[in-house]
Amino acid sequence: MSTDNQLSHSVRRLTASARSFTPSHEQDDADTREYLRMIASLHEEWDRLESQASASVMPQRHLMDAILAETRHGAQVEMPATDLGPYSISEFSLRALIRRHAVDCVPGARALRSSFEYAPSSEDHRGVGVPEIITCRISAHVNVGSLPQLAQQVRDAVRATCRENLGVSPTVNVHIEDLHDDN
Amino acid sequence: MTTSLSAAELAHLVTAVPGVRGIEPGIGSTLRAIGSRIRQQDPQQARFGVIVEEGSRRVVIEIGIDDSRPVKDIVRDVQETIIRSLSQAGDSDDASEAREDSDSCIGDQRAPRVTVRVQSLL
């Protein structure tokens, strides 16, 4: 018998044993005891197989990959639908878009981290709504002459990227958090 | 509209759209695909990252894209590809139905609702 089907075989045997009791009010206590014994036995066997790294009790690899990806990607952000249907993008993608296509394209600016405030999402969407406010934390090069002007350039770039790529026009706040002097 | 186009075939069509790097499943479609296998349903209708609901009235597709084109243009092309393909497959399945121009399915109320989830942008 392979390790993979050890658990299922055991559970079948115990379940069959549990079924042998005729359900009745008088036997409720006995059934409950038997059920608890079965669960305890199942836990013991699960622990044993888990300690042996048996695949029968391990999460599937693709499921674990999906959970990790979901954690990395963050919430799905609702976007204005195209003329053919709804769509959303992950916070991870939205952050990448703003960093690569907007902030880092402005000479003298370097993206640190962006955060979002969202409108309420529609009923159909399981995630957050359209971004209404984007806050960009950036680092400015020490040689930048005017920090207010740099902030405005970043703001304009983010708004243009959001409009062209997503069709949204959020308010953009820029916070210059650091200075850097490397290239 | 009925269709015989499988989730597996849809996945191939979508990955051919310029700007799409690949099917990138989220946790929702992964669980649905596993659930479908456990219930021993048609494996062709269950793919990680592609959800085709019964009767093809609603499709959810999860993709990773690149930055070669505006996001909304890539998404629209994916939606158009799916709607067109499902409609053409539906036409093929129902020989008694008058053949329509493939473009007529776009904007048709019978057209499936295609939801695109962009998981990553590389």
C-alpha cells in the first residue's frame, strides 16, 4: 500500500465502523464518543504521515504557489470597464505601473513606495474599488534644483500613466522622503 | 449561445494576444480547478487561471501582462478574443442557427461576460 493512500484507507475503515452504529436518541452519546475517537485517531494518523512528509497530507504544490502569488499580488483593484467587460488589476501591478512608467521616468526622481485609497467597489467585484488617491513616496536626487517642481513632474507623470493605461484620474500626492546622490 | 470551446483552448487563444505574458492563476481559480477535478467534472472546462461558467455566459481569465502596450488595450483585446471565439464556436455548434458575421457578437447582449484579472505586470 502506498503512503499516498494510507490515510484514505484508514478513514474509510473508521467511517465504516462509525456507520455500524444505528443512529437513535439512545445512542447519541455512544455515537459522539465514537466520532471523537475517530477524529482523534485521524489526527494521530495525520500527524504521523505529516512527520513522514507523506504527500497525502501535504498541500498541493500548485495550491501553495497560488497562495504565495495571491499574497504577493495583493488585492484586486477594480478598474473602469472596457466597452467589452469588467476588469481589475492587482495592487502589485498597479504599483509596478506607477513605479516604472511614471515616477522612475522623471529625471531626478526615484520611486520608493506608493499607496492607494480606493472608492467603494461595485457589488460584483471582490476586491477594492477604483483608486481615488495615490500617494507616491519618492527619493529626489541631491542635484535637483526645485523640489516642488520635481513633485509636480512626478504628479503629472503618474496622472498621465493612469489616464493612458487605465482610464482613471486619481488625486496624486507626492511625498519626498529621501535624497540620493548616486546615479 | 452554446459552445464547445474549452477552458484549455481559451487559455491558448489568450496567451497569443500581444502583451499577454501568460495565464497567471489566482487562488480563486486554482481552488475551482481543484474542486472541479475532485468532483470529476470535465477536465477540459477547468484550467488554473481560466473559469468558464456553465453555458459560457461568464468567463473569468487571470493573466500576467507586459508593458508593451497600455493595460486597458491589452485587456480589451483579451476580452474581444474570448467573446469572438466563444461566439464562433457557438455558431459552429448550432448548425440550424443562421450564421452571423463574427463582428456582430461584439456588444451583443447574448455575448458572454468576460472578466479579466491582471495579476502581474512585468
